[in-house]
Amino acid sequence: MPGEPLGEATRARAADEEAFRELTEPYRRELQAHCYRILGSLQDAEDMVQETLLAAWRGLDAFEGRASVRSWLYRIATNRCLDALRARSRRPREVQAMTEAPEPTRRTEPIWLEPYPDALLADIPDRSAGPAARYESRESIELAFIVALQGLPPRQRAALVLRDVLGFSTAEVAEMLDTGQGSVKGALQRARAALRKRLPAADREPAPRPNSASERQLVGRFADAFQIGDVDEIVSLLTDDALLTMPPQPLEYQGHDAIAAYLRYRAELRGAPLRVVATRANTQPALGCYLPDAQAAIARPYSLIVLTLEADKIAAITRFAADAALFGHFGLPRTLRS
């Protein structure tokens, strides 16, 4: 930040690794969340943070202290993310379609998305972004927001996150993206208009407070019904226009009948009841789901479900295919004993 002691940077320039770590470590977690917002992938975000810190170490001689250390690191991280998105677009990524699944309510473009563990948000310091920011830090990591971001062109996505989430000035964003302020203003105008169309209506009833008694009761009822495959009970907990998605599958199921058909299809497909362990993802309640192994007395990771709540109902179910590596990020056990 402005006014950071240059003595730290001077020591770091002298190849003092400990000084460099002290200089950059306070920003590691918030940089990871920043890269996740742009890329939608926890694993890619981790890679970009490592690349950012390596590039910062190598480019330390060019850091003259005119910008804050934080702004300097965000500039490197943002451009590394944009490079990664360009490289990703050149590599075709196939989605194995669920050919036997019930007909969806709507077909969409595949969204490459991973959930983000709440545990990684706990150590991010509270840096008030000031009046320039349009979104609170909690709101900007929720799944609906992350999904909406992934639908924006990369540079619009980066400009909106830097300006409206982190609160950097238009001039700072222009410098970070190596462009003019007029270009940034145009990108922001288009991104904001697109985001308004993609985000849920502002007049929806608020979700219960995290970890409140009402949240625990609603999630507990869902978990109990989900484990035993009681589809009717699950449906009774949903809003009328509830939405079920499963990134990157380009299928959406909306409404009670469509969601019930999909849940019954999945239950028949797996052929055994699931076991669930509570966790949190993207500031929302989530469940790690385990499927019993027919050949061993254990249950293995099967899926991770994130719930979006609205008042005393569930407005969205987002299902992610899971493995032991993903569960490890959430502190979930690799297996459960049967």
C-alpha cells in the first residue's frame, strides 16, 4: 500500500528471500481469491499465485515503489490470469455429455468452474475497498457471482473485478491492464450491463445468516433427505423456480418436476445411498457426498453439492463431480468407513 517502507523492498532486492516473503505473504490469500474470481478454478488460481510470486521475485529490480506492493502484485496476477485464459481458449476442452440424463429445462455453454473453500477466505485481511467498490467481498465470491463473471470476456472480467470488487481507481485499472482509461470505462459499462442480466434478481429474499439455527435446520433436512434418496422431501425444500446445475455439464434443470426427474435418475444410476459431510463453499453451505465402495468397507468421494438459500428455501443446487484432491482442499476425509 502507499507508504509501505521501502526498506523492506530494498532488503528484498538484495536477494533476501525472507524479506521477499515478508513483503508478499500478506497478500497471498487475497491474490488467490482474485485469481479464482477471474479463472473460476481453485487449482488454476493456486498456479497463478505461484507464477505471480515467481514473476515478482524475478522482476524485483523493476519495482520502484511508485505503486503499492499490493497494486504491483495485483497487476502481475491479473495479467497472468489473462494469459492463462488466452492459452485455455486455444486448448479445446471436451465435456462428456450425460446421454441418458432426463431432458433438461435448458442447454447452455459449458462453464469450467470449481467450488472455493470458505476456509481459504478466513485469513484474508479486511481491506475496505472504499466507495469505488460495488460488491462486498462476501457477495463477490458467491457461486452466482462467479458463474456470471465466467460469462464475460476476459478483459471485461478483469476490469470489473479490479474496479467493482477491489475498488481500484479507473486510472489504476488502466495501468494494470496496460490500456487507456476510456477503454476501461467502456469495458466496465459493458460488463456491468451483462452482469445485471446474469445475476439473480435483487429483490429475492435474503438467505439465513451463515451457521444460524435456521440455516442449520434447512441444510440438515436437505442432508437427511439426500442421504436416503427422499426426492419428495428434497423438492418440498425448494423454491418454485429452483435451479439445479452441474458444471461443466451444459444442462440446467429448473422447477420441481425437472429437478425431481434428475435426482431420481442419479439415484438409479449410482444404485446405493450416499453419505454426506457438511462443509462450506463460496460462503454457502455445502455437502461432501460419498458413495459406498462395493468392493471395500469404505465410501469414496462422489460429488460436492453447494446450496444457495433464499429465506427458508433452497433456490439453487450446484453439483460438482469430486475426487480426493478436491475434497482435500475442503478438509474433507479422503474416505469414510462404512
